[in-house]
Amino acid sequence: MKEQKAITQEEAIRRLKESRFTIQPYNYMNQALDMAISALEKQISMKPVFVHPLQFDNWIPCNERLPETFEPEAKAYLTTNEDGMIGVSYYHHMCGWSNGYESVFDVIAWQPLPEPYREEQEDGR
């Protein structure tokens, strides 16, 4: 079977609009098509959201160094395992790594989490 290439959002809207006018009278299928067209058009018109870039080149291998935390509660870090999965894990100097529910043993590297998002105030701060 020949592999089909992905279409753009604009092409999807065009095809949905074409289908919309071939289904008469107005029914639930047309209503569903109208909703899909509206959602795609809205998505295209939205300006991209800025996401704070994580520094994925700042990994600290666990065999070189572990987080230096002596706080009474575990602290969250960005972690990765041998399978390349990235997530948030908690580290406590007495208990090691955890996912919040149970111990995690396959963490191979870590890095601090970025600063939390803060909405800018009117004065630019």
C-alpha cells in the first residue's frame, strides 16, 4: 500500500469545506464538519505560544554527580532514563529518586527545572 503524505491544515479546511456542500440537507454530519473547520481556522489564526526552552544540553550524569539537597522534602528535577524518556522526578538525599509514588531506579541524568512561568506585569517586570 502506498504511503500517503500528510496534508496541511489549510488543505484539510479546503477538503472539509468541499465535503460540507455535498451533504444535504443540513444534518449532524454538516454540523460536525462546521465544527472541525472552525477549530482548524481558529488554530491557524492563533499566534504561537512561547514556551520556555529547556536546556537539554545541560544534563548532569548521575554517575558524575547527584543533586546536592539536604532539605527535609524531596526536590523536583528534570530527568532522563536509558530509554530516552524525559520526565520530572524527585530527589531526596536519603531516599534517592522517586516519581512521587514509588522509587525510580533508571534515572541516568538530571538537570534543574526551569523557573516557573510568571505573567509579565504592566510595568514590564
